[in-house]
Amino acid sequence: MSRSIILLCLVFMICISFNEGQRMFRGQRCLCSKTYDRLRPDNVMDWKVHKPSAFCDTTEIVVTLKKPQMKVCLNPKSPMGRHLLTA
């Protein structure tokens, strides 16, 4: 093969890999994929509100539970979520 064909293929492959990498960062990188509408208030140990940002365009409420000690997401549009947002 000639040098120009090899060089053209190399440039083409670099362009394709750059486009694939750019596409990966366009998607949202939200923390919450599943949200709950209600949780037992006595089981809530802590909560943190994440405002919309460049990575995720929705408000997220991450709640740390006492038992089992894990983090879950609360729907900010639910009554309990609205209460935590105003607290």
C-alpha cells in the first residue's frame, strides 16, 4: 500500500475514536437511576441534596439509611422529597 492510503486510514481512525470519546461525555452522569417516593423518617440518618449541574440536569436527594446502612435516592417531587428540600 502507498503511504498516502495508510496515512489517510490513520487519520480516519483517529477521528472516529475522538468522536466516540466525545459522545460518551454528552450523556448525563446522574447519581440516581432509581428513586423512592417514601422512606421511613426514623430510618433516615443523613441526606444530601445535589443541585442540577453540568453533569446532571435534575435535582437529586441522596439519603443515607440507618438499617441497612446504605444510600438510596429520594424523588424530589414526592411529598417527602419536597419537605427535605425546604428543610
